[in-house]
Amino acid sequence: MAVYRLDMCGEMCPIPIVRTKVRLKQLAGGDILIVTTDHNCTSQSLTEAVRKLGHRVEVSEVDNGIWEIIIEKK
């Protein structure tokens, strides 16, 4: 298992979703991808999109207005 980060701060949908899906395809099962965003709507839509793909997802606000979406690839 490896942990990777993807900084999507300043990016608006659908860019974070597209880049996250591309990055997930490059990872092995069990790898963790931590996506950072500064848009609440992005954290919600990204979480929904990734869950639909079957991956495990957790979201936390790590700072005022900064969210981390922690994705474990299935």
C-alpha cells in the first residue's frame, strides 16, 4: 500500500473529478489517494463520484475551508 496526494485547491468541477479518476487508474488496489480541495461543492461531488466507482472514501475539513478526501482504491 502506498499513499499519494493530489492538490486540487483553486480548481473547479469537473477538473478535480477528472484528475482524480485518472490518478486512481494509475494506482494499485489498496493504495490511498488524498485529494485536497478548497471548494465544499467539489468535496461533495468528488466523494459521490468516487463512491459510485466502489472506492472507500472519507472526507474531513482539515482547516477552515480546506477539505481532504481520503480515497482507498478498491
